[in-house]
Amino acid sequence: MKIDTYLKAALLGLALGIAAAPDEVSAQALRVMSGGTSSALNVPMNRAVVVEADAPFAEISIANPGIADISTLSDRTIYVLGKTPGRTTLTLLGPDGRLITNVEVRVTPDIAEFKERLRQILPGEPIEVRTANDGIVLSGTVSSTAALDRALELARRYAPDRVSNLMSVGGTQQVMLEVKFAEMNRSVSKSLSSSLAFAGGTGFTASAETGTWLLADNALTNPNITTKSGTQGALNLGFTAGSFQVGVLLEALESKGVVRTLAEPNLTALSGQEADFLAGGEYPIPVLDPQSGGISIVYKPFGIELKFTPRVVDQDIINLELNAAVSGIDPTVSITNENFSVNGFRRREASTTVEMRDGQSFAIAGLLQDDFRDLNGQVPWLGDIPVLGALFRSADYQRQQSELVIIVTAHLVSPTRGEALALPTDRIRPPTEAELFLNGTTASQARPTSGAAGEVAKQDFSGSYGYVMEE
């Protein structure tokens, strides 16, 4: 009969232990039987459980009251309240002072409520929640970084500083960035000036000039009227009367210029990792060494620079921290001394943070600059004479326009097989000796037949291509 009682008690304890598995922490009633318990006592934080004993007890104690609080409901029933995550021991003593049992009390975060909130906030995300060493362990594969951050933020509400992240982000997590720098510079310059000069064989010379007029180096011995070398757009009129010379110079010059700059750097990086790119060079700049007092060299990079950090935040939404620049040496700005000459730099740079979807583009920077200068000079009083005063005046007109646009495009990419990639050198092969010396061929067309290189080789750019726009 006694064996049958023990067997029933064991089966009851096993059922209670299965009902209160660590993965589904809930309030439970633990039965103490014949000096032992069927399992440890799992208590959710801020919730209570009941411990029942077969025999009456006279004294109870808890090893760490900061983890769990206890109170007696009767001489056989104990009320246990979970306070903070941790483990402690509950001790029961009988009326004769003998030990009835020690119950291991485990206070864990209430993951039942946490799971419910997680399903409400992130429906459809296969996140597994477990408890381990008084903390919460999250595992599974989520669809985006944003979902991962939301799950971690919610878990920290239930177990601050005790959250283990074993989750991974599915989908494509590598980003290729295309950056286009497009710049147009236009300039127009117009100038009109005139000069009047007189020279006589007796050494008499006189001139009134607003342009580039110049008499001879030694007017006393060679009084011929000349102009400066390198003068452009000049019309020289003059006449002589014996040894007396009169010269009139009209100088009119118009110049136009257009500069087009285009750069398209591409770079690929893993989500959350920084990548940088430089196509250019380094310019040596002498600087003073404060320790030795001598001159040392510091190299400053220039060219096409690209630095960015991509983050795939949700599905195909990409967050970009971007710094892009195009720089070059500017020979119009320089510093020169007796030992060296250092040029300045012309730099166009943009630094920003944007968010876009896969394949979308942003114009992150734009510049429209219009510089205008108008200068009018004349000989005092003589320039104010009607009609003839034009010979004593000069006018200079300059206008420069600059337009710059920086466009970025982000793509989610995945690795591919090497033979599927085409290189710029796939269509060119070195010539043979006969092709070089007999035919003067410097490069021969190569014709790959497979992969992406083969597709490129099939293209023919010898004819017309592009778009025709008609009004």
C-alpha cells in the first residue's frame, strides 16, 4: 500500500514538472513529499507560487530574501513571491527541528508575457525565446535588422542586461553603392581696349594706352612703334609723315570654354561595415617639424574618394552614411618660396545620411554657381571725349558658370560565380609580332564565347547607338 502511495506521488510530481517546463514559465504549486520534491520551484518574477507539504512544518527560511519572499498560509502551505531573477534555497524544518527538505527556488523573467507581447509586435517572425542562467535567450532568423532591434529592445524591458542575442538576419545583407559626380564648367570672356602712340625721329615719343600698347625698348635710337609680343585680337593702324609716326591699336578678344567632369565610383560593403574607395594619388606637402625644426613631407590624397556605411534596416530599405568627394590639384593657387612650390586643391565634397529602397536613387548634392565680373577703365578726361574717347577706354567682361550634381544609387547584391563577371581586358589581347610590325596593330580584339565576357564580346559599337530626340 505504501509503495502504491509513493508511485502516485511520483506521477503527480512528474506531471507538475512537465507542466512547468522552463520554456513556459508560469505559476505552479509544488508538493513536498516524504523529505523531497519532484522538481525545482520555478517562480516568474513579480508572480507567486504555492508550496504544499505532506507533513506539517514548524519553521521555514529563505537563503536570499532579495530574490524571493515567503509567507506561511498554514502549517502545510507556503506562499512564495518572485522578486528578482536568480536562484536561492527554501528550507523547511519539522516540529522536532529535523530537516524536512531544501527546495531550489528559481526566479526567472516572465517569458510567457514576453512571448505574447513579441507575437503582437512582430507577428510572423520565427523568434524562439528561452531562459538561461536567469536571463533571456533569443534565437531564430528574422527578416530585417529593424525586427532584430525591436525584439532586443522588448527583451531588455523584461530582463535588463541579461539578454543573449543568438538571432540572425536573413535575406541579402550586402549593398553596392553607385555614385555619379557630374560637373559642367562654362566660361565666357570678352575684352576691348585701345591705345594711341606718337613717335618722332628727334627722340620725341608719347603714348596714351588702355590696352597692351608698347613703344620700342629705346625710343631715342629706335623710335618705331611696336606692340607687346603675344598680343591676340589686335588691329594696328598707323601712318608716317617723314620721321613722325602715329599708331592706333584696337584690341578685341572673345574666348569661350567648356569643361565636363564625370566620375562613377562603385563600391560594395556588408551591412553595418564601413567601406572606403580612393582612385587618384597623393600630393607631397612640406611642413615644419616642430621637434627638429626641419622640413618634413606630408602626403595629402586627391582624386575620387568614397566612404560609406550601409545598414539594411527592413526588407529592402537601406540606410546610408555617406561621404563622397572629388578633388584635384589647382595650379592657379600656389605658395612658392626659395626652396619649393606647393599648389592648392580644388575639392567638391558631400557628407550626409539618407535612406532609400533597393535600386532607388538620391541626388544628395547640387551646386549652381554663376560668377560675373565687369571692368571698365579709361584715361582720365580723354576717355570722356565723344567718339575719339573710345581710343582711350578699355572694357573687360568675364562670366563663369559651374553646375555640380552628385547622385547615389543603392543595390542589394549577392555574390556570383567568377566566370559570370566581365573585365575591361576581356575584349583586348596583346598583338602578335606580325600584327605589330607588319600591320602596325597595337591591340587585337579578343572574342570570348562563354559567360558574361562572351555577352559583352557579342556587342558591336561600330554603328550608331544612343537616342535621337526630335521636337
